[in-house]
Amino acid sequence: MVIFSLVIYVLAFLVTTILHELGHAVTSAALGGRPVLHHVYVVHTGLAGMTQAVVSAAGPLLSLVQGLGLMAALRFMTAAPGPSACSCCGSASTASSISSAT
């Protein structure tokens, strides 16, 4: 289980890092810059002033959107269908079964 968790963590780290950097690169290209995407950073040419600031903010904003989306997805996935039902299979939970038996 530890190995599986480690693999998931590394994959999530890689995907979120790549998406973060793609946020910079795509915004730079859309605003007329010439981005060069490296593994953990983007080199921009042809940008200055406010345009550079927008490109700089694009990566963290995309990371924020990723985090909010993940929070919403996890909330949706863990929401119990009923007050005493298991969210994964819909069966009655052990705690509620014990309390209703007494």
C-alpha cells in the first residue's frame, strides 16, 4: 500500500507541475510571446510589463483551479447518499447497524 501511495503521489506531482508550467506556456503563446517549455520551468521571450505579469500569474492560477476542482470532486465522491449509508456501495454502515440494534 505504501508503494502504491508513493507512485500516486509522484504521478500527481508530475501532472500538476506539467499543467502549472503549461499554464505559463499557453498564456505566453496566446499573448504573443515565444515560450520554451522545460521540465520544471518555462523561458519566455518577447514579453514585457503587464503581459509578463499575466503570464507569471497564469501558472499559479491554473494550480488554484486544479486544487478547487479536486476538492469539489472529492467532496462529490465522498458525499454519503443517505444518513446511514456507505458512500462507496450504499450499504448500511456498521456504526448505524449497531446503534439501531440496541
